[in-house]
Amino acid sequence: HYPEMEISVAYIDIRAAGKDYEEYYTASRKEGIRYIRTNVSKIQEDPETQNLKIIIQNTLSSTRLKELEYDMVILSCAMVPAKRVEKIGRILKLETSQDGFFKEFHSRLNPIDTKIPGIVLAGASQGPKSVAESIAQGRAAASSLARLMGKDKYRILLIRATVDKDRCAKCGLCELNCCYNAIKTLADGAEVNEILCRGCGSCLANCPSEAITLRYYREPQYEKQIDAILEEI
């Protein structure tokens, strides 16, 4: 928009990983934008001109420290989670990533879902996003929730984990391996939250005391099915 403007970008590393990002980066260089691989050492204001002087060293050319003068410097600051994220996470029992943003169930298979049914993520709640990514995730989240809200009744599977507390050793392995935070180890044994439980069976597989079973899928049933299959061989 302003051909007479001279623009420089100081960067440590550039990764043009998104769609058309590499083309956008190449086009900007053709337009005359200068990219300098450097760590900015210092920024100070010139008292006479009120311009900003920055001291840099081009790490690609290994030149000495150089002073450049600009009338405007824009800092690219890191994005951090909002202060309320931690409180909301505790209330809704949502997991957060090591950066403090809400964590999705699976980055590839379930990129907008959380471990809590009916709660989905979109945009910068997961971390820094471009406008295009935020729009796409927002539409996906709205579509996902519309399927729940558009019906008078919602059908759920009744397969849930159940615990025989007389056999439970209170070792905590079930709680450690539950993907949905649906089972807790209490003083009298493990207890399943049937709202959060999805009946995946990971707690059953990791229980050394064989105190956990899946409702409607008990071990004798599996044994009968296996025996029936082997009879045909």
C-alpha cells in the first residue's frame, strides 16, 4: 500500500509451513521487504529525531554489530493463555498443554474435541492460530455441537467400566491409564465416573487384580466367543 516505505524483518528462524505461506514469503521478498537473520541486541530512541535505533548482527553474514534507524519498530510478542484459562480448566476438568492452553483429545484424530463430551475447542484457546485456522476450527466446533443440540434425545452407549471393590488393590494404575479422567482411586477402591467413561477398556487392560470389567462385555462372554471361533478351525 505504501511503495515508498522500507520494511525490514528481524528474525531468528522462519518456517513457512501453512498453505501458500511459502509463496507469500517469496512474494514479500520480491516486493523489497528485507529479512535479516539476527538477534536484536538493543533498541533505543534518538532524542533529536525520536526515531528508534536498533543494534543488530547479521548471523548469516557474520558481520559486526550494526546500528539501523527506523521511525517505527513493531515487536512480535509471544501469545500466552488468558488468566482465566486455569480457573476454567479446573471447573470443567479440562486438560492444558505445557504452554498453558487447553489441550485437545488427539491432535490428528480429534483436533477440536476434549476428553469431556460436549466441550470442544476452537481458535486461540488451543494456542496461536492464523485467521484461516480459527475460522475453520470455529465452523467445525459449531457443526459438532449442532449435532448434539439439534435432537430432542441423544443416544449414548451404556458400555461402562465397573469395579469390584472387594478385589481392588487400590494401586492407581487404572487412574493413571484412563484417557478420559473417568476413574479415581479412593480409600475404599477405584470409582468410575459414568458420565466421563467411554467404555474404552484401558483401565480393564491395566488392572493387575482383574477387579474391573466392562458392562455387557464380561470375560466369560469373550471366552465363549473365542471357543466358538476356534471350533470352526
